[in-house]
Amino acid sequence: MSRDAVKFGRMSKKQREKVEDEVRFHRAQMRAASETAPDSSMFEQQQPSSSDQLPSYSSGGYQYSNDLSTYTPNGYVFTNTPPQTGMGYDISADFVDSTTTYDPRPASSTQLDQIADSALIPAANTTDPVQISEMLCTTIADAHARTCLYSMDRIQDTFRKPHDANKVIFYKNMAHEELWLECAQKLTTVIQQIIEFAKMIPGFMKLSQDDQIVLLKAGSFELAALRMSRYFDVISGCVLYGDTMLPQDAFFTTDTTEMKLVTNAFELAKAVAELKLTENELALYSAYVLLSGDRPGLKGVADISKLSQAVLRALKMELERNHRLPLKGDVLVGDALMAKMSELRELNLLHMEALAKFKRSTPHLEFPALHKELFSVDS
């Protein structure tokens, strides 16, 4: 994955206002005692490395502009630095063309104002950790909503519609190579959204570019698996794939590794779906999974760990609010989520194993460029 692959844009004005209050809180905490919350420098405004040259782009009410200081009433503005010569694939280019789809929510200016009001913290210094967690929750949940391809309302509507048997048969009869390329393209589309999600997590842009790349390469498939739980219907056991509800066996092949990958992916999606997480909780858990400080190759482990602990506190606050009752015995939803971390990693490794095996048997096939960058089986 190239160093230019995660050229991150600067925060919007409203986001900066929110994180500046967090900076004040952490500075006060550090003066009082050693604190595990993110260092204030993690949330300070990132300076661009060069002038922005990308054209403005608007999709679903969220405007993208080459004006570094612009904020629009309809949403946040994100900017990207231009790719340097001699580098590999540039992920940032994927987010300024017509293929990028954003969840159109919230649709009205009134809803946008409500989100903005709830996210803003008074300009005065605050030492309230609950307020800081609320800020993180609002920002990360908003990032999640903006980068999900379908809203939950649309997904639930699709669940209730009759399944198209012809489309199921079509996928079941798809050739092995064609099925792999089809799934790779769908996965790449989801990964594009996950990269945008990462860019909007407070503090992520302040990490070194090398660490950003490591976290995305290691965690993007795991976050895609988590997002699959949104599209999984626990009643039918099918997953929304594009515009079609497909059962598990629609993805089966004759390869045992691929069969295990599909089975485990469906089992994990079902298990997470059955936890009935709110969108806020899924967003925070996704951010926590992404910010795992034990990924091989990370350099700024301390900074990543501090940031992940802040996200974890916000997640625990949300879980305490929505899931106080234990699932079984004394096992809470939070305990189940922490246990899923190892399952996500096992699924990640299984995906790489199946992909490497498939590529060895079909070296002539060309995968999407972003897919090749993220899931290189040669390095």
C-alpha cells in the first residue's frame, strides 16, 4: 500500500471546534495527573503538506471542496493533497469520482442542525469526561452514517421484500473466477467507505502516515466484516448483497478454505447482528477495532493506544446506556464484543489464506487496484 494511499483531508470547522474542547480537557487532566486519554496534539489541526488541487465534489448533500477553509451548511468539507510522483496506487482519487456513494442521511437542514447542536461543546474549558465521550460518540457515529452505503431503514425495507429466486440462482451458478472478482469489487467499494470513515475519526489524521497505512491494511477487512452484520437478516439467514438477499450457500465453492471463510463470515455477521447494537455502538466498536495498538509494524503504539482507550470509554458509555442487562449469566454485550476481536482476526487471516490460494491458481486475473494494495499476498 503506497504512502500516498491515505492522504487525509483536514477537519471541518465544526469538527475542529469539537476536538479543541477535548484538547482543553486533556490538558487539564494531564496537569492534574497522568491520564490515558489521547494527548492533545493528537486532536490538533493537521497542516496540509501541499496546496489542494482536487476539484470540488458534492454527493448526497455532503460537499467536497478544494478550498481549505470552507465549511458548508450541508456538511463537512474534506480535502486531499495531490499524489506525489513515483508512488503507488492513490486511494484519495477514489473519493472524487462518481463511483463513491454516501448515505444521504440526514436529509433535511433541520436534522443537520440538530446533529451539529448535539455535537458542539461550549467554548469554555471542560473537565467533564462524559462530555468528551459524548463528543467522540457524535463525531464517530456521524462518520459512520456518512460512509455506510445504505441506511438501516433501507436495509430493513429490503429484508421485508420477497426474495428474488432468479438472482439467487444466478449467483449460485456463477463461475468460480467470476464470483471471486464480483466479491472483490463489492469488498473494494465497502473498503472505500471504511477509509473515509477512518479519516473522520478524531486523531487518526495525526498518526504517522506509515501507521495509518498499517492500521488500514490490518483492519479494513475486519471492519468490512462488521459492516456485513448490518446487512444480515437473522430471520432468513441471508445477507443483502447489492440489491439481492443471498443465502450462505450462494457463495459456496468446491474449495475447503473458501467454504470455511464464507461460513465463518456468515457466523460472525449473525453473532454481531444478534447483539442488536445501535448504529452509534457499531460505529464506536468499528473505530476501536481499527485503532488496535498491537498490529505488527506500528511505530506510534502509545499514541494509538491512548486514542483507542478514549474510544473505548465512549463505547462503554453507550453500552451502559443501551445494554445494561446481561446477555447470559453475567456476560454483557461489551464482553461479547471484546471476545469478537479474536474472531475478527481469525477471519482476516482466513481471508488472506483463501485469497493467496486463489491467486496462485489464477495468476492471470486482475483484481481492483485498491484491493491489490490492501490485500497484497506477495509481501
